[in-house]
Amino acid sequence: MIPGDCLAQENFTNIVSDIAILHSLGVRLVVVHGARLQIEDELTQAGYSSNFHHGARITEREHLPYIVKAAGTARCQVEALFSSGLPNSPMFGAKIKVRGGNFIAARPQGIIDGIDHQMTGKVRNVDRQAIVEILQNNCIALLSPIGYSITGEVFNLSFTDVGISVANAIGADKVLIFNDDGPIYDRNGTLFRQLNLAQCEQFLAESSEHAPANSYFSLRAGYTACKKGVARAHIISSTEDGTLLRELYTRDGSGTMVYSDSYEVIRPAGLQDVPGILNVISPLEQKGILVKRSRELLENEINYFTILEKDNLIIGCAALYPMQDSAAGELACVAMMKEYQKGGRARTLLEHVEKQAVELQLDEIYVLTTRTAHWFIEQGFVESTVEALPASRKALYNYQRNSKVLVKKLGI
């Protein structure tokens, strides 16, 4: 989804080039453009001005020809760039086919808060089959913020309404929403790389302003898309070159992602996860923070491990070993990749393992550590002694390593 403002920015040609690259990689794309800036220009030149209600333009009937012209002009601009062969870009000479049509059926917004929105409309339904056929024919579907009623009337639509409705209709994997501001920040300047639906809802509901108006607009659109069934919505900058590809093809992206699925998953480990676990723990073993484990040992003990996975990459792990002849367990091999050691992920993983311990009817869990005692104490562990360990674990204690013994009572 590309706002009309973005079409006038210098970076827009780079955005089109990146879209073409995605298309060449076989990604099926629907591009929905806005036209607010172009509409403002047309109405101003004609001597008209619009009223707005909660951000929505009140489209008077006599304004409609200028709005249709503005939307058509914006569409032609996009089509022209795709048809230009994309000079001075990696996609120079590419033949990009763009298709569109009367795929959006609309109805009037009606009277809201006593205000007649006249020719401002809302998406009634989407011709899903027509759009899918365009995508199957290796074309890009290009849609404008215009809809048509069964009586032949033309309505001015929100481009986000069009984009969200189409994404929902065709079962899109994700939506990408450009804005001027890029990723989402709070009022303290804290960057949010991802927000689940609950976090996003809370952010939008805050009484004090967190972010610029455009960020709220795009964040609200992303939230609505995910609420309606799209797994992920990405909010990215229209002014910085390369944000689209970085968002999709780097682990942490360039913008903010709103997600409704399990973007980060905690699950039991399996044999297929051994290489990923080794990748996480090896740097800590080399520093002496963790006891070295061989691949063979990991394979034999894999059923004791729990992993934290982000986009199919294992970024953290922990193991819980029940102790023989005791209602206690040992927490071991708690590790997190360096890039993800902030944000409370280790604490979340620990809480998950503690729930496992309770399900196993364990009363307490021990941890032996040489470097991170302070962190475990912050999580509710208290210092103990080697003598307090259950006999089966005490017999295996490595006095040369001289690990501190910590314990946490469960169910307290």
C-alpha cells in the first residue's frame, strides 16, 4: 500500500524498482496506491476545498470528477514507471506487466455522526477471482482508491480500505504499508521492530501521542489487516532507499512488523534443532560461560531442551533435567544469541521452563552458574550451597569449575 504522498517523493522510482525485483523473484504482488496529495492539488486548482471527518474526506458530488482525474493521474504515473524499463536500476530492461480493472465494488459510507459523507465510499466486496487470475498470469495487480456500485456510481475510497479488503479476499501472506516516518517509535524514542496485536492495540489506545500522525495511520491500517486475518503487516519508510527489500530479506528488517501469528515461538526441541542449538551455545562455551556439550550429547539429551525460535531461526534455548529421587530439577544451558539478549526473551523462556517444572510436579529448580548468578537472582533465585543439592546431583558437582548454586522454589 503506497500513499499518494509517496508518489511525489524522489525515492518513489527506487520503490518501483524494488517491487520489480520482488516480482522477478516470483513474489505475487498487488499494489494499491493512494491519491490524497493528487486530489488536493486537483481540487485546489479548481477552486474547491474538502471537509474531513475523522480523517476521511467528505466527497461532494461536484468534486468527484476532479477526484477521479487525480486517481487516474496517480495510476498513470505508477504504470509509466513500470513501463519505462526501470533505467539506472538493477531491473533495467525488465518487462513488467501491470493489470487492473473494476474489481472493487463499493457502497456509500452514509451518514456518520450526523455528517453525510456523500460520494465517499467503503468497499462492499472484491472480485477475488479476477485478481488471482492476474497474479497467476505473472502480472502485478494495480488498484486505485476508486470503487463502483451496482447502480454505476463511482465512489472515492480509502486506499487502505482497498488494500486491506483485497489482502483479506485473496488470502495474502502479508501487507506492506509505506509511510513518511518509517518504523514506529514511542514518545521516548524507543524503536518497536515488532508488535503483536495486543501490543499494537495498547499503543494505539494510548492517550498521549507516541508518534507522528502518519505512523498512527499506517499502524492502524496494519492492525486492522491483521485483525481481519492477514498474518503480518509491515510498516516501512517511503523516503529511504531499500527499505522494502531490507524489511523482507533481513532478519530484523527495516521497519515495524505487526503480527497475529507466532512470530517468536517457544517449543520443545527435536533432533533437527541440534545444529541451531549448537550455534547458540558455542560462543558461550568458548568463553567458558557454559559447559561444553558435544553434538552426540545434545542428541541424547534433546528431549530435555526447550528452544525459542524467531522466523525459523533458533535464538535461545534452555534445558530442564529432573533429578533422580527428588522433587527437584536442574535448569541448565540457558542461552540466548547476543543479538537478542535484550527485550526480556530470556525471562520469557525461563517462565516457560518453570511452567514445565510445575507440570512435572517439581517443587524447586536449581541452577549452577559461574558468570550469571546476578541475573538468576533477579529472576527470583536465591543462593544455596553444594551440600543442599540432591544427592544424585551433588555426586556430579565439578569442584574445579566451582559453580555457584542457586535455587528457586516453585509455586510461591
